[in-house]
Amino acid sequence: MVKAACHCGAVRFELEAQPAWVLDCNCTLCRRYGGLWIYPRFGTANVLEGPDPDATSAYRWQEGDLAFQHCKTCGCVTHILAMSDPPAIFAVNARMIPTLDPARTAVRQADNSHSGFFWTKSDAAVIPSRHPVMPPPGPDDWR
């Protein structure tokens, strides 16, 4: 069993095992959050127990399809929910796992900003984006 928690411990996950890989997405949100995501639906690390929903608040992007969950106490970005009925955990922030060994965990990169720029290093090929290309930023654009 692997434990993951936000800084204050109010949001906790218990995972079946260490993830074999994490995803570094460079979209406008993930780049700012600095998350490395594991996807339990795809077998990277099954969630045995998730957090109390009352411990988090969400930022919903665009049509609200994805809810980026934050601890209400310490503010850590903890997980992403795909807004379906019922809501399902879509991704867990692997940076909450204190025992995660970067030397033993592969990094996969998704170029969702279409920039090719990442802060992480990976030996694997970059995963092309399925997101539409945004117009180039102008002089007053903050993205």
C-alpha cells in the first residue's frame, strides 16, 4: 500500500502500489500547478481509498468537464475529477506520494500546449496533443 496526502494531511489517498509512470502535461493549467498525474483508470496505481469530498474545493475549467481539486486547508492540488455521474477520480497528483522514487518511475510527457517545452526530462517520445491548437499569445496575453 502507498500513501499520498496533501501538505496538511486533510486530503489522503491510499494506492495499491507505486505507479509505474506519471504524466507531465504542459497545458496552461498543469504547467502552473506543477502536477505529475497518475491515472488509476488506466492501471497506473489503483486507488484503494480516496479523500473525503468535503475536504476539497474545485476549480472547473471551460465547460466544467474537469474539476481540479484543491485541499481547502493547505491549498495543494490533489486530484482531478472527470465530471460524470457519478464523479470518478480521473487523475491523482503523484507529487503527494512522499515515497515516489523518480529514479524508478517513468515520466511520460503530453504536449498539450503545443510548445514542446517541459521542465521534466523523459527518455520516451512526447505524446502529441489531442487538444486544439490555441492562437499564439499576444502582448497582453497572460497564459
